Amino acid sequence: IKLMCRQGIPVQYRSDIWRRLIYAKISDLKQEKGEFYFGHLITRAYDSLVGYYRKQIFIDLLRTMPTNINFSSADAEGIRKLKEVLLAFSFHNPSIGYCQGLNFVASMCLLFLDTEDAFWALVAITEKYFQPTYFDKSLTGANIDQEVFQEMFSQKLPVLYAHVKKFDLEFSTITINWFLALFIEVVPFQTLLRIWDCFLMEGPKVLFRFSLAILQKHQEVLMEQREVLGLLKCLKNCTKLLLDVDGLVKTAFGELKPFPKRHSITTRQLHFEKI
């Protein structure tokens, strides 16, 4: 299955395989909560407990994939489903509740999964794939991963890293959105699908791989930039036009060797967590 995910899941199988990968992560939790848990959350979704998040959720609904017909208007079916998923999740996990970015993750899930499966996908991503602090109010886990990524960046692409460091720019303010939104609205849709196929199969480690691969593939043009605005514009254009998904996957999994093992990444995460 790993090889198929890296090569791209055939469109006719994507929904089923995504669902299987997600439920493999949370089958124990789903069994513990019971068959009617999601329906129970929906009936309580307007409880005062989620009132704090409801306003922001409603504001973000129409900001989510506005060019996609499923989410293009207030009465679109996708908007109704997205609202249900986000409200249910904020009730399920009040320690996270809602933060901007979850709307994009949930909407991506809804393109391939029904409402309840999309809810469980959001649970799996926030509670199983990532550390519990990843999406907390301080984005603690996400910021730790940026420290780890900057370290990898300096080791794998030292020349480009040194060039970027010349600018008065905190590069993690760019790349943190790649991680939090799982590359949604960063790369073209077909490229995004391949990243998600790999992510759901292999976990967050692939986000480091794809981030470094993007930088490596565009190192030459990025090195030509002489001011920070030019660098930012160039990077945005490079990612938006990243249509060579096979080349990106080849770089991510074949041209970054040796790549840190999963336990090495975990060790670095724990190191930065203690700082």
C-alpha cells in the first residue's frame, strides 16, 4: 500500500483507502465512543460549550475552498457538512476546540469522505497523526516541528539556508502553514492529493520530506533572489506552479538520502520541547 500511496492512489480507490488508513488509527477510540457518538455530538453542537468557537467557525466557512463548488456558497451542501464536522469536533475535543486551518483539513476530507468519516479523519489527524499539542492555542507542537525542520533545512540544503538567513525573515512563518494546513492552498490540487496519500499512509514525517523537496527543486531560482519580498513571491509562485508531482515525489523519497529516521525526528522534537 505504501508504494501505491507514493505513486498516487487511483481515483476510484482513494475514498476507500483513505477511510481504511484513518480508521486504522482511531478504531479503538471509535469503538470506545460507540456507534452513535457522532450523531450525539451533532445534536449537542449548539451547546454553550462550543459557543466560544462557533462565531469563528461560521466566519471561516466561506473562506474555505471558495472556488470549489461544494463550498462556494452559504447554502452549498459542503458548507453544511463542514459546519457539522467542525462544531462536532470542537465539542469532542474542547482542549483544541477550533483553530484556523482545521477548516481546510476538514474540507479536504469531505471531498472524499462522508460527514461522519470526515469527522473521524479530523480526530485522527489532530489526535493520532500529530501530537496533542500540535493544534492547541499556542500551536506548541507545530512550532516544535518548525524548529526541527529548520535544523533539517540547514543540514540538507546549507547553501540555500545560508542565503535565506541573510534576510530579516523568520522562515518558519512560511513553512508552518505548509504543515498546519497539510499543503492545502499551497500546491496544485493533483500535487496535494499525492502529498495527502503519502501523509495518511506514513504520517507527518512526509511533511518534512516534501517541504525540503520543494526547496531543493527550486533552490537555483530562490538563490537568485536579492530581497525578501522577491524571495517570498518567488517561493509562492514556485509552489503554486508545482505540477511535476512525480518529480517532487522522486526528490522527496529518492534524493534526500540519508533522511533522518522517525525515532531521530522524535528525539529532536523532545529536545526542542524541553527548551
